[in-house]
Amino acid sequence: MELHAPNIVLFVISGCLAMIGVLASLPIGLPIPGIITDNAGLYIFLGWFLLSVASALPPRAAKVATQ
């Protein structure tokens, strides 16, 4: 299996999801409705899953100008 660098947008989104999951597991109140400690593991898993899928899928082929 050949791994590639993930898209920077997916890298940032997965990092945000993982950070929200970690913050949701802490005993602080987040001002985001629906973020509760029961879903903290799900957010961390989704961040990891997005990053792993982005690393495993091949990058898009560059568009070649044909004449």
C-alpha cells in the first residue's frame, strides 16, 4: 500500500474534529450545541478516519492540456 500526503483541507478538518473531541471529553462547557461527552470518541474517530482515508487514496491526476 502506497501512502500519500493528505490534502491540506482534510488535514485541517480532521485536526479540528479531533480537537473538538478532546475538548468535549474534558469537564468544561463548550458553547457548541450538541457537543456532549457521549460523542467525544466519535469526533476523535472521525478525525482519524478522514486523515487515514486521505492518506490512503491516490492524489488526483493533474489535468493535461491536449492539443
